[in-house]
Amino acid sequence: MASRKMTAQEREWRAQDDLRTLTQAAQIQGDRSRLSAVQKHAAEQVRSLNKVAGKTAAGPRKRGK
């Protein structure tokens, strides 16, 4: 897929959006209950993705034998 150059307006929008993202991340990191909830959710997602990838907590499943 060919990439095209972003316009000045698109670059400005991206910078504004990135600032909002970083601001929200800083707020979450400063709030213990929100951060704990995020970490719990992330751990659940990792477990789910590991199942899809065929991995267990001990590492990837061995095939054969």
C-alpha cells in the first residue's frame, strides 16, 4: 500500500490526539484504583491471547511426542 504525506491539518490533529492520549495515560497512572483495574484487565487479555497462540503460563505447548 502506498503511503501519502499527511497534510498540515492531519499532523495537527494527530498531535492533539496524541496529547489527549498521553494526558489520559498520566491520569490513569496516577490513580491507583484505575491503574489496578487496567492491570487486571490486561492480565486477562494476555491469558486469552496466550490461549489463542497456543501458549500456557509455563510457555508454548510442545507438539509431537
